[in-house]
Amino acid sequence: MEMKNSPAQHIAALIERIGRLLSTEAHAEGLLPVQWEALRYLDKANRFSRTAAALTAYLGLTKGTVSQSLNTLEAKGLVKKLVNRKDRRSKHLSLTAKGQKLLLRDPLNVTVAVLDELEGVPQRTLTTALESLLTSRLGAQGRQPFGQCRDCCYFANRHPKGNPHYCQLLGEKLAESEAAAICFEQTTKRA
Amino acid sequence: MEMKNSPAQHIAALIERIGRLLSTEAHAEGLLPVQWEALRYLDKANRFSRTAAALTAYLGLTKGTVSQSLNTLEAKGLVKKLVNRKDRRSKHLSLTAKGQKLLLRDPLNVTVAVLDELEGVPQRTLTTALESLLTSRLGAQGRQPFGQCRDCCYFANRHPKGNPHYCQLLGEKLAESEAAAICFEQTTKRA
DNA sequence: TCCTATTAGTATTGAGTCGATACCATTAGG
DNA sequence: CCTAATGGTATCGACTCAATACTAATAGGA
């Protein structure tokens, strides 16, 4: 006996359908869905996490695929690669001015606008529920959460003024603006 | 000046990431994501809506693509096609016993299980918010909602006992069990 | 200091999606 | 009847993505 159309099944179906809709919508401005995701990631990730390897883990793809997409974005002049001096295997990625500008026409913005009209309470419920769903599913696959720096167990709020924050894992000072960036190494604080 | 990381942006990013995760997870049992969606659709759709054309509209793809996927499913013995006698252009689709059985191993079930552990209130908030998001985005693209029969403006609850329901659009009687099925023609009742 | 294992990234190949187009058969509407 | 319009199929090409094999740089021992 199956439980047809349980609330949970319905929610799962909704998420899958919306995901499909977002993905077909993301064929825009000459870019493909994965390329938009890469642009968004590079816009939100902190400086330690703007590498092909981190992006690969974020997207859950293989590195070959990601390398290809990054080449396309570089050829379009949206992303720059810079060899890391401390580790010359790795390349530091960043958005060009053109890449930044293109994000203003991100096809996801229409959806963001719709979500923006929700009241605060549904917004918070959605955020909490979707976050716990994502974290749980990622955890089951042994993948990192890519949460915000400020929610990390290595995040030290040491100097309220001056040099406000510090990463205890990488041993680096963090600017105020970096606290909200997403990080490859992020390990969520225990409650 | 962009509004980085607004709550709405965060929610949109979560949905897109979960969508991507579900899609990579749906490479299972020798099927592909779109094929799983087709199986689920055929399991939930009412008898008027189990056609390639309706599935095409549901998925938002082109009919060629859907035809191909259905051929694959038919070749695997998961789906049956039957020519409609009233309109011999169209074919009626249905799951075979093997197809039904395979749905028990649907990779989406893991996610359903996680969602099932939410409390009732977050579940209802999620449902409402995601439904309105989906409806709004579908509407903007001129696509049908594919809602449940019972929420349709053509749904008549005429005979509480006996032959309980009736579709005023198609002029057909509806069994009790069909009221919760999703329908191609569904047009949501105004509030 | 080697020597090996690991890691970052690239290149290539092949299966498969998806959109576009063209096409056939059936039905609907003047 | 004749001409759309509709349901479905077949084929082609661009592209994704996984898999594999590869190069270069680094890390960690003995």
C-alpha cells in the first residue's frame, strides 16, 4: 500500500518542478543554467573558495565538466583566471566587470522578485526548511554545506572593531564584508 | 547597488541547488531524471491527462523530446501506449505493473522521507509558498498549473453519494479517487 | 634529498538531453 | 470537400555531463 500524494510527496514534486522550471528559464543571455550558477557562485563565494575545485564540489559535478564551463565563461570575458602564487597548481577565479554586470540580468531575478513578496514568516519558514533539507541530503552524500562564513565553527569574532573577524582554520583575517560570503570549508557550528 | 544575499535570493538559490541535487540523484535504476518525472506524472495524472501532449505541457519540453523519452520507457516495459478510439491521433498512456513497482524505488523517496519529518505547520507553509511560486511562474509563461481535479473551476461535487463528482468541462463522471489526481485541463477556482 | 601519493586543472570521448525542423495521420471547421 | 489544427514520430545538431587519461605542482615520508 503506497501513500499516494502525501504532503511530503507533494512538496518534493513541487521542488522538482520548480527546479526544472528554473533550469529551462536559465537558458538566457547566451548562457546555460550551469554557467549562471557558476557566475552566482563566484559572486557570493569568499576569496578562499573561488577556485574550480570548490565550484566543482558546490555543484556536485565532475571537474572536467566544470573546467569546460569555466573556459566558456572565460572566453566570453565574464570570468578571469589568475594563478595562485602560493600554490601554482590552483587558479583563483573572479568575475570581470562584464560578469558582474551580466548578473543584473540573471534570469533567476524574476523568481527572486516573486519570493520577495512573501511575508517575513513564510520566508523564514521556507529558509529553515529548505536549508535543513539541503544540509541533510548533502550530508548523506558526504558533501560540504557551503554555508556562510559567519556560521562556521572556525569563525572567530575576535575584534569587534578594527580587524573584526578571523578564520581559525585558514589562519587568515577576515574583512567585515566576508562574514556573509559562502565558504568551501564552512563547517556549521553545533547548536 | 545590488542587494546581495537578500532572504529572497537565498531562498531562490536554495531551491535551485536542491533542484540540481534531485536531478543528479535521479540518475538511478537505469533511468534518467526526465524519465522518473514521466513515471511519477503517469502515476498521478487522471485518465484525461495521460497523453504525450499533456506530459509535454507538464514538463515544459518539446513534444519530440517527450516522445523519445516515452519510447525509451515503453522499450523498458514500464509504460504502455494504447490508441484512443475516439481520437485515433492520440494515444493513452499508462504504467505497467513493472512501472508501478519501479516507482517504489524512486530516488525522490529519500527526499520525501526527509520532508515527512517536518512538523505540520512548516509543511503547510512550504506547500502554500511553493505552490504560489510555481503557479505564478507558470502563469507568466502561459503554462497550465496541472492542479488537482478537486480544486478546478469545472469540478462539480454534485452527488455526495453514488456518483460523487462530475467534470463540467469534459462532461464526464468522476470517481471519488479521481478528485485528487492532477489534470491537464485544471483551472484553479477563484478565491 | 628522493620518491610516492595527492591535488588542481585540462583534454578527449561517448551516451544522452533537448530544441528545431520536417513529416505523417487524424480530426475539426468552414 | 478542403484547409487548418492537433497528436505523435523521426532526424539532426548543439550542448551537458561522466569517465578516463593526462600534466603540473605540492606534500609528506624515509
